[in-house]
Amino acid sequence: MKVWLVGMYGIVATTAITGAMAIQRNIVDKTGLVSEMGPFKEIAKYAPLQFEFGGHEIRLLDKSAYDAALYHWKEIKHYDRDILEEVREDLEKIRAKVGTALNCGSGIEEFGEIKTLESEDLSLKEIIERIMEDMRKFADENTVVINVASTEPVAKYSKEYHSTLEGFERMIDEDKKEYATASMLYAYAALKLGIPYGNFTPSSGSSIPALKELALKNCVPHAGNDGKTGETLVKTTLAPMFSYRNLRIVGWMSYNILGDYDGMVLNHQDNKESKVISKDSTLEKMLGYSPYTITDIKFFPSLYDNKIAFDFIHFQGFLGRKMKMHFIWDGIDAILAAPLVLD
């Protein structure tokens, strides 16, 4: 299977690539892969864990996937260095192509020197054509596109351009860049080419009506709106428990601290807003009502890829009695996210 990664040199992507190659070489086991559990075992007959990777990036473009993985490993040391060295030859063959970061927010400035398609003064149509050309050269009939790039700000929604496929394609033709985001453009390119698209971020991606229409028109599967690998994973596990016991949540406070580039990007208010909305909307979807919430995300440089969440839940039970629950989550984001990318 071929996997086209948007954000190919990020820590999640490079950890997924390293893990996939290590599994293929029987260096590590498959712990963390949900697709290895009982209900999904039959999948292996049709989709064995044999991967080829390609993708787009906006940084480190003169480097290989090995260089990018080593760069992250030196800061985080989130797995045994020997694993990386044993798959070095595989990773050195993998190189990203230049991509787009259109309207990805002020947080992208934290990456330092970047190169993007829009920096070449290309129109929207030309950016799309370049994305599709790169995908087309890489893809075969067993290819998926996965967005593992940094979280974008909430998109500037336009009924005219986002509600129908005709409107979206008119936006491209009219070069209305202010209404487009990188995740939308990648989703459009993939769906237009008939390639399944998965969004591992809270960014818009294929979630707007115009792109849902395109997916239906071309009969292409698409999914995802945030990987939910950390605090939100616990939140989505606990929320049904309260519902099943008919205990009403009256308030939920979530305070998240994290390091690495993810933390730097989310430290910018425009990028953070998308993530906060994703976290808060999870409760409403699962509970059927909206409890009072406080959600904040702060950059804590020394944590690197560790994400720590402090949660306080106030809930009401029998005879109107209010009770409390507290938890602390401390996880390494890339280790939790990477196997889900492979799944």
C-alpha cells in the first residue's frame, strides 16, 4: 500500500514511517495498532503491513525522511535509537516534495525557514495542479492520502464557495485564496483523483459540503477530523460512561500543556481555536447536550512531544448530588498517533 502524507517530515509522520519500516523488518512488534486486534485481523489478507511513503512538506526539503526523523529523535528520544538506525537505508530513500501551507495561520512562522507552492506566486489552480501532479506520479490503485500537518485556524467559511462543488471549483478558477486552506486543497486533489483521504487534524479537510459532494460523486471514501490520541481520547472514553449511568455532566475543565512544534503552533490563538472547538464539540456530540466547559492549551517547551492534560469533571447524580472526578493524562503524542496513521 502507498501512503501520501501531508506534513511528511513532522514528528507524527516520521514516527509512523519509522515504525512501519521497523515492522516490515520484524524489528518491533505491532503493539499500538488497532488493526491488529481481533475484529480487524481479516484486513491483513487484503492490506498487509507493507508500505511505501511519499508526501509533501514545507521544511527540511533538502533532507530525507531519515534526516527528519533523526532531527525529532534528538529532541525527544521517544524510541530506541537502534530502531531508527536499522531502518536508515529505507528512510534515506524517502524524500518529500514541496507543498502548500495556504492560510495555515501564524503558528507556521514557528517553523522558521519554509518553502511553499504559494511562495512561487502560483494561482490556486496552479497549486492544485502541482499537488495533483505529484500525487498522480506517486499513486496506484492502493493509495491513501493522510493529512498529518499542523492544525490550521478555523476556515473562513463561504456559502458561495464551500457549500457546493461548483462553487468550490469556481473559487479555484477565480483564485479566491482567502477562502481556501491547505487541507481543503489536499482533500480536493485526492478526491478528484479518486484517492481515499483521511484527516488526522482538526483542520477543515474534506468536511465542507462541497468536498463531501465531490467524494460522493467520485465514490471515494474520506474520513477524519482530529486523531484524538491524548486528552480527547480519554474524554471520548469517559463521556459515554457518564451517559450510560445517566449521570449529568455539569462542567468539564481541560488544561493541556505540550511542547514540540505542535505546542508552538497551538500557542497561536488562530491555530488554537480549531483545536479547542474540536475538543469541546466532542462532548456535545457524545452527550447530546453542552455542559459548561473550560478548555485551554499552553506551550511548555521542555515537554517536547509529551502532552499532559489536567481534567476536572463536575457531574450530578441521584437526588441532585454533585460529585467530582479528576485525572491527569501524560502521553507521548507521536507514539500514540503514529500507529493510528498506519491503521
